[in-house]
Amino acid sequence: MLSSPSRVSSMLRVSQKPLHLKLIIALFALLFSAPNYAQQNLANDKSPVQELKRQADIFQLGLQAMERNNRDEALALWSQLAESGELIPELARAVENNIAVVLIQQKRYDEAKKRLDRALESNPQVATTLANLNQIYAYEAQKAYKQVFKDSKVIEPTAQLLYFDIKSAQLPNQQVVIKAENADGMRVVKKQVELWRQAWASQNVERYLSFYDDKAFIPKNGWSLDYWIKNRHISLKRPDYIKVYVDELTLTPISDDFIRARFYQRYDSDRFKDDVYKVLLWQKHNNQWKIVQEVVMYDGK
């Protein structure tokens, strides 16, 4: 259909308007034809700052629940936050650590270890997280060596919450203070493990046996100490050569007087070869660190 002369004249007048004026007219037409469009877009557009504030508010609600001793509520809030994804590293670490604290208090130690491992992946301020994890390992070690600890109280882990400061988006500097005696003990035991290995590899029986506590050491299989010593004399002297390698050494302070050394041991001689994980429990007595229990773990646990 052909346009009327008056319609064509009107179109020409519009087309002659400046470009910026036509854009303004088009914008007004859009706004008035769809008045809710801009508002809907603004409502759906969450800036990173707004999202971080929302996450921090949920995190804070969890802390408030813990202050009321409502662990279930705190666990639900922090679990919801952990599963939401897109958390900045500081907040992700604090969330995983605090979920682990609740699980530790509920004695759900296996689940807590998994959460703390996740927290470690969030980098870089991990001192508090490592301390909480070591509390679980120390507790498990005390249970495993209950014969040694029969006269000592087994210390259950308590754990420590982390806090999140939205203003700086960084965790407060919560460094774990390690007792000087424990730090010195760790250094001594690390050196003792190496000297113990050297004495074994050199087949120096007397030197090797000197690392074991002659009063507190508990031999395997219910053997008497005298029988165990005779057996070790034979085991060290009979081979033509012995090679012992220690890898993956980790040290865990269990108390002021006990340190757990765990490592991967490779043994090689002309008579026998074996690769195992081993744990040596060291006890300080009269300022000397001695082995009081030796456990072979073929499954690495």
C-alpha cells in the first residue's frame, strides 16, 4: 500500500531531526513501553561487592549460632555457603575450617579431616588450620598407643574457629604459638630418626638399640624386651649388608613428652626386601628422646 502525501511528509520531517535527538526519542519510547525492564535488570545484577557482603552475612550468622551453642544451625549455614561456590579464598578457608570445628566437636573426625584438607587448598594462611588437623592426628595416635598412655589422660581435640573480615577480605593473623620445648623436641627427634636409620644400616647393634627406651619400650607381638633384643641382634648381624631409606617423614607432637614420627621405610638386604610405612613413638625422659613403640603399617594408614 502506498503512503499518503501527508504521511510521507511527516516521515521526512522526523528523519531530518538530528541523530542525538532521534536517540533520545527512541530511549524514552523504550522506557515508557516497558517500564519494568530496567528495574528487573538492576534487581538481577549482583555486583561482586554485594555478593561478598551477602556471603559474609551468612558466615556471621554461623558464628552467632556457635555463640548460642547451636552447632546444627551453624553447620547448616556454613554448609550452604560452602556449596554455593564462588567464594574468595579467605572466606572459603574460613568456612571449611569452621565446618571442621563443628564436626570435631561432634566427634566426626574423618569428616573433619576432609574439610580441613579442603581448607588447606584455599591457601596461604594455614597455621590455625594445620593446628586443628594435628589435634585430630594426635588424638588418634594417643588412642592407638593406649598402652603407652595408660597413665596419661587422652586429650580430645577442641579446635579453633576462624573469622572473616569483609573490610579487608583477609583473615586475621591467627598464628599458632608452638611451645619452645616442642619445637626443640621436633628438631631433636628428626635428627634422632636419621641417626637411628644410620645405626641400623651400618649394623651397629649397640648403637641401634640405644635409641629404644630399655624400660618403656613395648615390643611387637607381646614379646618380652629380652627376647626382642636377641631377635634384633640376629636381624642386624646375619645379613651381609643392610640398606635403609626413610622418606616422607612427618612429625606430630602429641604432648610435651611424646612425638609421633611417621615415614615411608625402604629396607634392602641380601636376605630380605620390604617397603612399609612405619611409626615410631618417641618419649622424652630425663631430657632424652627414646623410642617407646614401633608400629609397621602395611596399608599406609
